[in-house]
Amino acid sequence: MPTITPNGRVLRPVILVLGCLTFLGYYTYLTSRPPTALYNDLFTSEDEASRKFIHNELGSKYVKFKQLQGAGFNNQAQEILLYHHLALQTSRIYVYQPFIWRPRGEKAEVPLSAFLRGPTEGTISDSAFDEVCPPEDVVRVKLVTNTESQWEHAKSILNSNDRCIVVEDWLFNWNYLASTGIHDIWPSFQKYLANHFKWSDNVLAIVDRTQTKLGLKSRGAPSSSQGSPYIAVHLRRGDFEDHCKYLNTTHQGFTTWGSLPLLRPATYPPALNTTDAASIMEHCYPSLHRILDAISKQARSRGNVRAIHILHDGAWDHPTVYLQFYKLSQALTNERWTTQHGWVGGPMLRVTQSADVPMERGERDWRVCVDVELARRAEVFIGNGYSSLSTQVVALRLGGDGGKVEDITLI
Ligand SMILES: *[C@@H]1O[C@H](CO)[C@@H](O)[C@H](O)[C@H]1NC(C)=O
Ligand SMILES: *[C@@H]1O[C@H](CO)[C@@H](O)[C@H](O)[C@H]1NC(C)=O
């Protein structure tokens, strides 16, 4: 029995545990430190490219939007892509701003070109805007309207002849993104994604390395290429339980592209009923049983797909997500279980997860982009219609790649 006297028998384990925690904390700090030198170089080259651009592009029209400052990566990325698309639709040069990297604070800026190349090509950075549009040349406008035709309204204002426009209100506010009004954007946005969506080389290098190491083969890759076709599942947990309860009190449906009518057949039944709290929770925070049923429905008839990659947000503050991953992978690799569920090709031979992505020092900021791209390249994607990561994947598959609705399930 340990006594309360601080003798060696009690103290030694305590010191050991404290030592381990300190080491773990230091290790996490080291590996999560951003690549500051690279980011500084990118800021400089963004600035130089923008200044060169404005001197060669006389007569162009510009637009700078009011953007989100510091929500999650996919919320910011989604908005940036929509604004860049709107600028192109109205023949204006998009003025891009840095990402705000929320985990490191409200003012932590990272260069956009480290993540997305599309919106940083043929555009200018915020740092060059004042030079090409001095304050006396700037016309300030508001775009938000309560009418049904929000998208047409915004385009008509930006179609003006004013050379320099600064938008003062927040067009892609949560209400607009949750409304059916955004469906008007899909036909042209689909083409935008096919022509202008590009990850940075940093992201693509990690994705390629991951596919090689985990043996995951892209949909549509030549049959001679290495790796196995795979299903990607997005397990959205973390802080989502509280978020889902909030969505229930406001009766919200799937976010952005998740609500497109063309995706209705992709929703795992029963259909979402936003006046029913149980239905919202079922889709927003599905049980593991429901997730397994949705996976079975896709995997059952695809005997050639024997690998599954699970994207999740498990972290030191959400450790139970790892337990859930473990339970899923136990079922999916169990021959008896898969036979019971009518799988023709046998159980999964390999189940991998976000934590298996081979990240090197300083690469942590790209983790979420890598998850999105791995899900985009999968044979089948099973995601959460309330999550902006999942709906971004869906948009890229359908819009960017001409993928099929049958290969998508929103739980
Ligand atoms: C859903 O919201 C209603 C109020 O609109 C509340 O009475 C109910 O308890 C909520 N259910 C859950 C599961 O949070
Ligand atoms: C949706 O849920 C509400 C409340 O539970 C219910 O009254 C209504 O019949 C449901 N609608 C459909 C289409 O199932």
C-alpha cells in the first residue's frame, strides 16, 4: 500500500510520468512547429509575383472581399474558392488574403499558396492591393440581400465598371451557405473546380508519399499501378456532438453542397428530417452501427475493394475517437461479421487512418488537406453531410473529377 509520506516508492512513478509528459509535450511542440522559413519565402514570392502582375495588367478590375478570419481550414478554403469563382465570373482579379491558422491564435497568418494554388494564380495578394487601388480609387459595396437570387444580385453589383471594389459585408455567411440559394452556384462552380482547383506541391507530395506507404491506389489509376483500390470514410467526432445539438435547436440541414438535390440518393436512409431532433442527431453524430451499415452497403458488392482509409479528428483532447476507429476496424476485418453482412469479396485486408499518414517535421499544417485529397481519390467516399470537410470532398469528386453520385454516401 502506498502511504501518504512522499517516500521513493510513491515519488518515483510520479516523476517518471511527469518526465514522460514533458517529453511528449516537447516532441509534440517540435513536430507541430510550422515551417516558418518556407512560409516567409512564400509570402515574399506572393508579394513579388503580385507586384509584377499589376504592372503587366493595366486595365484590369479588382475585388477584395470580407472573408472569414480564423474558422476551420475547410470553412476558410470553401469560402476562398467561392470568392475566387465569383471574381472570375465577374471578370475581376481576386485579391487573396492569407489563411488564419486558428490553432496558433487569431493573428497567425499562413500564406495561401502553401495550400491552394488556384486562387493564387492570375490573382494578386492583399499586400499589393493598395498599390494598384489607392484608397481614392476604391468603391465600397455591399452584396448581401434577402431575396432568393443572392448569387445573381452579387454578380450584378460586381459587373459594374468600377475598377477597384472592396466588399464590406460578409456574402458567404452561415445562413447563405445553409440555404438552397447556393444551389444556383453549383453549375458554374463545378466547372470552376475542374479548371482552377489545385493543391500546392507540398500537399501533393505528402499525398503521393502516403499512397505509396499505405498502398492506396487512386480511382481511375492504370491497373498496372501499385496499391489497392480503397474506400475512404470520414469519421467526424471531436467537438461535433455539441455542434450537432446546436444544429438541432436551429433545425439545420446538411451544409453547402451536401444539400444539393442531386445528392439525395446518396444519403443513407432514412432521409434527413430537420424538424425531428432524432433524425438530425442520427445524420450529424451517427452511431458506429449506422456507420458500419453505411460502409457495408457500399462494400458488399465491391469484392475488389479490400482496403479502407478512415479520416478522423482523433487527438489528445479527443482520445475516444481512436477507440471508435479500433472498433470499426475490428468489425471490418472480421470474416464472420462481413459474411453476415453479405460481403461478396471477404473482409477488408487493410484498415488505415489519418494517424498513419507519414508526416515529416513541420508538415502538420497540411494534414487536413491531405485527408481531403485522399478521400477525393478513393473508389468510394462515405462522409458526413454536416461537415465542411466531407462536403468539400464531395464537391471535388463530383465537380473537379466528374465522379459519380453512386460512389458517395452521406451518413
Ligand atoms: C433538440 O432541440 C429541441 C428544441 O428545439 C430540444 O427540446 C431537444 O431536447 C433537442 N434534442 C437534442 C437531442 O439535443
Ligand atoms: C419529420 O419529423 C416530424 C417530427 O418528428 C414529424 O411530425 C414529421 O411527420 C416528419 N416528416 C417526415 C416526412 O417524416
